Amino acid sequence: MLNLAIVLFLLLPLVFALTMAFDPRLYVAWFPPVGFTWHWFDVFVHDRSFMEGLRTSLLVCTIVTGTSLAIGIPCAFALTRHTFRGKELLNTLVLSPIVVPGIVTGVALVIVFYSYWHLYAALPALIIGHTIITIPYVVRTVSASLVGFDPSLEEAARNLGANELQTLAKVTMPIIKPGIIAGAIFSFSTSLADTSVAVFMTDPNTFTFPVAMMGYMRYNFDNTIAAASLFLVLITTVVVLLTENRVGLDKFIGLW
């Protein structure tokens, strides 16, 4: 009963915010809604800034997820299976974006990109910045899978004639697949929802969906932002359903 009360307490603000997306009033002065309308979704769909931001976010999230996996998986193997000088330093550097405040990371990236690299293009800056903040999740989830990995399975494969590459592709990778999928989901969702880093990387022509939401709220006060928020919730719900289908939420949570 206590758990149910806690869940309801946590969901109540979300439910209140999402009902605003269907409220015909310009703004909500009291709860519950006085009617039902799709008007705010129509405004959302036909708003250029939202659609441009969504297009940019999906492109960046897709590239960042692939890049994070390409870098994070080998890094997880190195940190869990090998001992070398500077290992603890590397582990600290890789995981530091999780503990460093996002705004600090954003300011640091602006200084590096603009002052040292002279990188003024927003799209590459967004991809690099989001890759930096998402790699730790891939390393963390894949490392969790590797820590519980039974090395005798790889030894058995090599004893049966498989080389290193075949063992990796047909034995190791399928077993740690839940960790890889979890890392990919975390990378995608983190990149999609990020604001603290993205707000420093964008320009008037290239901006992400959360930045577009922030910009809309500065000059407009209506329930369109609630419709945009509901869209983000739907994306998150799809991600959760895919996680349950491909990995299983129990196994996914167990990685952490």
C-alpha cells in the first residue's frame, strides 16, 4: 500500500501536466480540465521550431548511440579484462561525465570547441558533446555484463577450434547483448532529453527538441508545451516497451 502511495505521489504531477495537453483553455488555472481538444497537438505538429528540433534530435541521437557503442564497448573490455598503467585514471575520466554537472560540461565544451578547435558548426558539436556524456552509460552497462561473464565459455569455444574473432562474435557478444542494448537505450534517451549540454552547442539553425521547448516557453504561454511534453513521454514509453521486449526490465534493472 505504501509503494502504491509513493508511485501515485510521483505520477500525480505528470498526470496533471499531461492533461493540460487536452485542455481547451489557453492556460490551466485549475484542475480538472473543462473539456477536450486536439488543438494543442495541431499547433505542436505545425510549429516549425518543434519539428526542426525533433528532426535534429533524432539524427543526433542515432549517431550518438552508434558512436557511444563503438567507443564504449572496447573501453569496457579494456577496463574489465586487462590491467595496465593508468587504468584507474581512464576509468575515472570515462565515468566523470556522470558526476560532473551538465552545465559545467557544456561550458567546458564551448571553451574547447570555440577557443581551441575553432569548431563553430552546431551539429558536429552536438554529436561530440552528447557522445561524451553518453559513453559512461555504455561502459557501465557492458562492464556489468562482463563482470558476471564466465570465461570458461570462451575457452570452450577456442578449444573447439574458434579463433578470437569467432569467439567474440558468436559467444561473447550474444551473452553480453542485454548490456549492449541497455547501453544503447541509455545513450539514446540521455541524448534525446539533454538540455544542459545541448543549449551551449546549438545555433539559430540547428537545435534539439528540448532546446526548442525551452525557446517556446520563453515567448509563449499556452498548452502547446504540454502536447510537446506528452510526445516526449510517448517516446520514453516506447523505449521502455522495447526494453521489456528485447531485454526484460528485471534483467535491465539488474545491470544497475
